[in-house]
Amino acid sequence: MCRMARPRKPLLTRDRIAEAALDLIDAEGLTALSTRRLAAELGVSGPSLYNHFATKDAILDAAADTVIAQVDLSMFGTADGTGADGTRDDNGAGGRGDGADGRGDWAGALLAWGRSYRAALADHPHFVPFLATGPGLRPAGLRMADAVFGGMVGAGWPPAHATRIGALMRYFVTGSALGSFAGGFVGDAAAYDPADYPHLGQAHLLAGRREQVDQGAFDTGLRALIDGLALQYQRLRGTEG
């Protein structure tokens, strides 16, 4: 009797399940995800999922880590002015020297990380409310928290301040990724009667310039935030001196 050959690759893997869950959330939102619906999307029986994940929450955690793993953390290797070879830059430890934008390595690291972080989240706006709850025990989320905290402490920030910086950056980035400011305006000029809204004569153009407006607003806010931190850093270093 001829037997059917087993597939070379398993029909299900943890990565495939997590990616399918993320695709479903991207398309229809968090409330659309259930193990029954996910199994149907994958073309398998519901119990098959439990061979890989004990609960739906575990699937969500894996999907969340798929998103956060896309965030670039390489910039924190030099946030304290220390190179990959262990040598130290003369402008290290928070000086306003040759780091990104001339604001020191820690500031440049926050700027680059913030942009990468938002880009990863902006691709999955329906998932942002779940990601905003924090890293939990998710490995990629914890690696990101560790990199940011370690980079800030290594640059000379006191640990308590480093914790607050990580928190405020998460608030700012996740908030900016929740939705579009420009997309909230309709494209009908008649909706903005100058008798009622004398300063919104160009508001109907915003939705068509959504990416430009939203990205520009994020960059403006991020730079302002980092400039404010730089002033705090100078005060802290002056106190220590």
C-alpha cells in the first residue's frame, strides 16, 4: 500500500500562527481575533493551535513580539559614546558633541530609536492598544526595554531618570501611532465654512497629505522632547559637578 509522504515542513509553526494573528488584527482589529477564527484562517482545526500556544493571550504576546522585533536597537550600542571595540569617544557620556544632530550620542540614539519604533507600530495601528500595555514577559519587548535603559544609564543618566525616559518615549510613540491627525479631517472644503471656522480654509487638504503631516508632527514633537531632555541632562551634570 502506498503511503502519503509527510510534508517536509510542519503545517503549523509558532511564527506562522503569530503572523496570521497579526494579519487578522491588521485587517479587522483586535476584537476579530479568536482561536476559532485564527484556526479557520490557517485552514486547521482549533485544537491544533494549542500544540504551540496554551492560550489566546500567548498568541497575542507572540504577535506583539513579531512587531517589536522589527524595531532597530543597534544605536544603543554607542549611546554612552563607547564603540563596538570598547573604546570611548571624546564626546561620549552625554556631551553635545558629534552624535546625531550634534546633541550627543544618547540623544541621537533616542532620535533614531523613536523613529524606528514608530515605524514598526504605524504599520499595525489596530495592534497599538495592546502594545501600549508594556512588554510583559515578551522577549523582544524586554530586550527593547533593556537596551533603552542600559543606553541611557551608560550615557550618564541616573537610573530613575532612565526609567522615566523609557516610559515617556513609549507614551509618545504609541500615542502617535494610534491614529492619524491629518486623516481625521474630511476632504470636502464645504465642511469648513469660513463663517464658522475662519482658520480652517485649508483643512480639507490635510487628509491628502496625511503621511507628510503626521510624520512631520511626530518628528517635531520628538525633537522637542529630546531638546528638553538635553536641558535636563545639562542641569543634572551641573549638579553633579
